[in-house]
Amino acid sequence: MSLLYILILYIRSLKISIIHFGFTYVLSLILHCVYYRSVYLSKEYFMSKTKAWILAARLRTLPLSVSGIIVGTACAFPFFYNRPNFTIIFSLSILTTLLFQILSNFANDYGDGVKGTDNENRIGPQRALQSGILTKEEMKRGIIVTSILSLVSALLLIFVSFGKGNFFTSLFFFILGISCVAAAIKYTVGKSAYGYRGLGDLFVFIFFGLVSVLGSFYLYGQTFDTWVILPAIAIGNLSITVLNTNNMRDLDADKVVGKNTLAVKLGRENAKRYHYFIIVFALLAIIAYAIHAKMALANYAFIVIYIPFIKHLLFVKKNTNPKELDTQMKVVAINTFLLSVLFSLALIL
């Protein structure tokens, strides 16, 4: 009997439904907004609230967040594509990852907002809490709701993947799901926020790379392939690239407020060298896995995406104005997503 099944029985015994609670909470927030929209607020103010939540969700980060799921699924496809729940597992993996990413973005907005890191010296776009449109209490509620929805989605994913058996595996993935929620929140929230101690890169590598790629691969067939570590490292490194670009942009401002990111600890020039290494290693790891998979020569067309990465490296090397790095985060994030899609298609076709 799996952990999930026991939890379901326990919840039923208390006559409390997590899904019902999450849905009710979200619905109450919507009705609350609609009520105060109709009674007190102007249309413009209501729209500004909506835009603030969209801003806090940081939609441009979402494609990058699912890159590991796409690659892990593609690596698993040749072995497990005929499994009955393959499509459902993929869909729930994508949904769960998107919710984790949105949760991380909300928590990041909140953490940097209350610590004063998001101030007039910040180079990037203004955050939702920083703008004053969303209050700390509203952002807290958003974090709570997204946490609940993330765990519900993760529980459904575990149940679909492992069913009523595999108790210890279900337990492990349940703990992993809770760890994802905790990691998303603790990046900037609290006195021990790891993003302020130079550990953000490590956690991004673990959750966006190893957990995302290896974890999704395991969900399909309950087995590991050692070679899949290569694309996991690649996606993890490219995800770090986005974070490091952000941290190099904000290096001076972060140093002032005591946010000791890895870029702050390394210094600007060493942060650039670190940047070159993780990108080059990632691109080589992808090629190594393609060779292992005996990919047809025509399928190496995904290498065309290497061109924007090379241009990005040259841009970073020549950069002297940190503000100009803001555009490069979007470049790296989009091209990481495109690389994951094209590489995955090459594995599947």
C-alpha cells in the first residue's frame, strides 16, 4: 500500500479534502477580489492587480522550468513510450513543474521585497511587491495557494506513476515534492535564505537539472539510466546560466544589501569565467549523450541552437555595462528551451 493511498484514507477519515480545500481557498480569493472590485475598485485598479500577479509569476521563466521535464521524457521515450500512463505522467510533470516555478517566483518577489533588496538601485524590471500594487499579505496568500496546488499536483503525479504499490518510492518522491516547495520558498525568504549565501546555483542545478531530468525519467519506468546524467547536467548548467546572468547584472546592488550570491563571492571577472565553463560543459554533455544514443547524423540539427549560445558568450565577455545583461537572460532561457525541444525531437524521431 503506497504512502499516497494511506494519506488518501487518512484525509477521508478526517473528511477533509486537500483538493477541495485548495479549490475553496482559490475560489474565495477570486470572490474576494470580485467583491472588492465591484464595490470599491476602479477597472483600472483591478487590471493593475491582475497585471501585478502576472508580473510576479514571471512568465518568461516558465519555458526554462519545463526544459528538464521535456529532455527527461525524451530520454525515457524509446524505452517506455508504450506504457499506458505515459502521456498523463508527462502532463502532470509539466503542470507540477510550472506550479513549482510560479511558487518560486512569488517567494522570490516576496523575499527580496521584504528584505529591501528590490529597491531603487535594482537594474532589472520592477517587481510586484516593490511596485506597491501587491501587499505583503496578498503575496503571502499567493504563496500559500500555490504551495497547496503544487503539492496536490505532485501527489497526483506520484499516484499515477506508482499506483498503490512502491511504498518507499512513493514516500521518497513525496518528500522530494515537499523539498521542492521548501526550496522554492527558502531561496530568498527567511533569515537562512540560501540565495543570500551563494547556494542558489547549487539548488538550481539540483532541482532544474538532476531532479527534473532524472526524476522525470524514473517516473516513467521506475529505473535509472546512468547516461541520462549527461543531459541532466546540461540542463542544470544552462539553468544556472540564467541565474548567473541575473546575478552578474545585479552584482553591485546585491553587494550593497548583503545578498552574497556566487557572483558576488567570485567577483565579476571570475563570475564570467564560471559562466563560460558551465555553458561549454553543458553543450559538450549534450553532444556526448547524442553520440551514446547513436543519433542519426541528420538529427544533429539541434546544434544550430549552439550559435545563440556562442553569441551570448561573446556578449558576456565584452560586456562592461551590467544593465545590458538584462536582455541576455531572456536569450539564454528561450534558447535553452528551444535546445531541449529540438534535442528531444532528435531523440524521439
